[in-house]
Amino acid sequence: MSVVAKNLIWGVKRRTIVSDVSLMVAPGETVGLIGPNGSGKSSLLRLLAGLKRPMSGQVEINGQDIAQVPRKALSRQVAFVQQSVATDTNVTVADVVRLGRTPHRSALAGWSEGDEAAVAHALDRVDMASRRKQAWQTLSGGERQRVHIARALAQTPQVMFLDEPTNHLDIHHQIEILRMVRDLDLTSVVALHDLNLAAMFCNRIVVLEAGAVRACGTPEEVLTQKTLREVFRVTAQIVGMPGADHPHIRFSPE
Amino acid sequence: MAYDTSEGGAARLVLFLCLSLIVLIFAVAAATAIGDYNIPLRTVFLSVTNEVGLTSAGIAPIEQSVVWNLRLSRALVAALAGAGLAICGAILQALLRNTLAEPFVLGVSAGASTGAVCVIVLGIGAGGLSLSLGAFGGAFAAFALVALLSNGATSGPNHTILAGVAASQLFNALTSYIVTTSGNAQQARDVMFWLLGSFGGVRWPDFQLLLGVVIACLAICIWMARSLDAFTFGDEDAAALGVPVARIRLVLFAVTALLTATIVSMVGAIGFVGLVVPHAARYLVGPLHMRLLPASAMIGAVFMVIADITSRLIATQQTVPIGVVTALVGVPFFAIILYRARPQT
Ligand SMILES: Nc1ncnc2c1ncn2[C@@H]1O[C@H](COP(=O)(O)OP(=O)(O)OP(=O)(O)O)[C@@H](O)[C@H]1O
Ligand SMILES: [Mg+2]
């Protein structure tokens, strides 16, 4: 499914946080969203997922204006992994992943084999199958993150928005999760801070700066010394890697 | 301890509900037998079967009348009030994601009291119906105030509790103001009834009304139980899982206001039940609302009937306010739950 944003504007009071963002994500594409803290990545993802209403502009998923789609129907197709979540409730890992089936179940329907299969498969994908019964509260930061990704997978979405999904993850799982997102047959937009991971796993990269799209294109086009200096205020060298089709960034201490 | 909620859990719930139903029946029987004047259980049983038309045993009419007209209706209203308050607590704790949330803490009970007092003292309207309407109006006013103070859904859960504290202060002050400026001694005494809570004076029509309200509200809540589960990680997360957050909140807040107002207009503002019972239920059947709500209702019912019995036993000549007893019985119980539910480190 394609995701198209047209002239999205959103803000609070006098401050514009997302200013006139348009972007187009083709079906099956993995798009990276990068930008400094506070540049509006999370806000943009919320707008794309329909969790916030834009002040103007619209989002179309599969050609349909999401403002016209009922919340439940939208959630059967679109999953959203938040930057951080917390709860005081004493739930198990399995309970949390089961929540991913919410949009697929009617109010009183029982738990079906299909539901169970989706949950088991999702837990398997993030290496958490053996922890089904563990209390969510007792998980480590990275394990929580993986459980939330599993929950999004259990939603069996066609579009996935992930807000810094590699937070807290060890390097093996950072690569595993991003590889999985790329290889799954779904359209995804991923906010990332690690530019090398973005270069490695994204088909295209969007650079946000102060709520506006600064650059958009393939990793080679976008990750230039000039952009890195101006947007991220770092000095870096872009090195081509033999045998790899993506650029590698080497940061300098200066 | 966290619960696995797979299929085994459903059998566990059924077992739990059956057991608690048996306990409830015994508690109601005890509540009917015990009083200023104790009536043997056998007489209680026969009086009930006589009234229902199953038997025609020779029972002293006075005893039969006490059992049927005074004590049984009172015990059953107590059970329903306990169930209703426990449901309200479970709902509010889920929606606001705060373990302290309940109608009493959020000022809804205080609002309902103010509404009821307006009707009694200022004489707006007359009769039982307008009293309930007054309580209902007050409960809604309190909810509206809390929503306004806590700035709708955008603020954190703690903010709502603070707004609730402010609202209950305001409404309690309003109640006191109305009573002291325009009430006479008799009215002041009547009003104490709402402020402290008592099951004296409830009769069958109260039971019928409350039964209807509790069943309807419980049905709506069960219908929305799945959505309530989705609030585990907050409103925005619930929306991401396909829950129409604004609509669910509106309906469920209205349900809690209706339940609280109905209960307050009959038996006064009773605290603590809505707070402590859902915790006990969560401990016993886990956090999923499809199980938590019926379990809370049953525990709440048993708890309130026992509290009512206790209120009659601790002081024979006087009626101890039921709110005093719920706190006295509830606090040690709550301490045990807190202790056992502490995170394993
Ligand atoms: N509801 C809100 N009210 C006020 N300001 C907000 C609100 N939501 C976001 N902001 C502001 O908008 C800006 C963008 O926030 P956003 O969370 O989208 O940034 P981000 O790019 O995801 O940052 P990070 O890399 O730190 O996650 C921030 O400066 C934030 O303070
Ligand atoms: Mg962010």
C-alpha cells in the first residue's frame, strides 16, 4: 500500500511543528526519517498514522484519505510503534502482543486460532517466544521494544510506522529488526537516529529539519557532507564501501 | 505475579464466579439473619420461599416481614451497590491509567451528594425520581469539572486525580454551604445520610431500579472490555490499536456517572470500595477486563454485604456509617494486596 502525505501542517498554539510536509512512499518501500531532536519526526509519524489531525493537508493510504476511514478499519492496515511506552498494569508479554489483535476482533469474539498464530509468529520474529509468560514490567528496555514491535507485527499490517524502533536494542537486534522491516512485504516509514543504519536498510531517506523536509532521496543522494554539517552540525566523511551498495558515514571528532 | 490469559484462564474465571456466587448467597443470608434481633437461618430461608410462593410454612408474620421487607432488600441493594462501585473503580482506573481512580476520589460522589442535597434542601422538584436526577446532575457536573480542570485527554493521569481532589473539595464545600445556610435541623440530619452512607431505608423499588442500572452498565462495560484493555499503554496507543478513544471515554464516563449517581442517591457516598475491590480482582483473575469486570462486581457485592453486616454488629444501638466500615475492613485487606503484589526484585 502506498502512503502519500500532501502539504501536512501541524502545530501547537503559535508554533508550527510540522510545516508543509509532502511525501510519497511507494508500496513495499522502506523510508527512513532522520533529523535532529525536536525536528518533528515523531509528530510527522503520528500525523501519517492518523493519531493526530493535521491543521491542513491530508494523508492518503492506498489512495484513501485516512480522515475518512474509521479508526478500527485503519488499524487493521496500519501499525504504529511508539518511541516509548509505559504502563503500571501487571501484564505479561503475551497479553501485550495479543493487544495487537484488537482491531481484528469484534467486541465479544473469542480468541481464534488465527489470532494465536499471528501472536506466536510475531513473538518468534523478535526472539521473544520463550518469554511469553514473563511480566512486561520485568523486561529490559530492549526486550520491551521488541515486544512492542511484535505487537505491531501481530496486527498483520500492510503499513508500519516505527518511531526509533532500534532504541535500547543491542547491535544484533538493531540489524535484525531493520532487516525484518525491510524484507517484510509492507510499506514502512522508520524514524532513526543512526544514520548508518538508515543508509543500510532504507530505500529512501527523508531529512527533517525544524518540521520541514530538507532533503529526500536515496541514501547516496541525501547523506552528503554538506547536509550532515548543516542539519546535524557534525563533520563527517562519506566513504563508499567495497561490495556494499550503500554509503558509510565516518564521523570526525571536530 | 502476572497472569497468563490463555484458555485456562476462562475456566478459572468461571470457577471464581461460581465460588463467589456461593459466598455471596451465604453473605446475603447472614445479612438477613443478623440484626438487632437475630432470626434463625431456617426462618430466613422459609420466609423467602414463602414470599416467592414455593412454601407456605408457618412463620410469625413479623419475622417474615422483617426478613422480606427490611433485611433482604437491604442486603441485595448493598450487594448491587458494592458491585456497581467496584465496576466504576475498575473502569476509571483503566481509562485514567491511575490505580487511585474511583468515583469517590474523583469527586463524582461528592458531586452527586451536592445534587441530592440541592433537591432535599432547596426543594427542587419532589420525590425519589427528582432526587436521583439531582444526584445524576451533580455527578455529571463533577465529571465535567474534572474534565475541564484536567484539560481533557491531553494531560497526564495524575493531573486528573488532582482535578478530582479539587472537585471533591469544591462539591463538599458547596454541600456544607447549602446545608448550613438553608437547612433546618431535620434536613441537616437527612443530609448526613448522603454524606456518610447508609443502607437503612432502602426497599424493593430501590433494588429493582439499581438492578436494572447495574446490569445495563455492566453489559455496556463488558461490550467495551476489549477496548479498555487497549488503554494499557495510554490513549494514543489505544487509538493506534483501532479504539475510538473519544467515543469510548465519553460512553464509559457517562456509565460511571450514571452508576455512581444512582448508588449515591440511594445509599450515599461510600468510598474505598471502588478503590480496593478492582485491585483484589486483578490479583485474582488478572488484568484483562473481560474477566476483571465480572470478578470486580462479585467481589464488590460480597465486600459490601459483609461491610453492612459489620456496621450493624460493631455498635448495636447506633448505625455506624457504612463508609467508616468499608475503610476499616478495606485498609488491612488493601495492605495485604499491596504487600503481595509488590514487584519481585
Ligand atoms: N503536544 C505538543 N505540545 C507542544 N510541543 C510539542 C508537542 N508535540 C511536540 N512538540 C514539540 O515539537 C517538536 C518536535 O517534536 P517531535 O517529538 O516530533 O520531535 P522528534 O523529531 O521526534 O525528536 P526526537 O528525535 O527527540 O524523538 C519538539 O520541539 C517538541 O517539543
Ligand atoms: Mg521522536
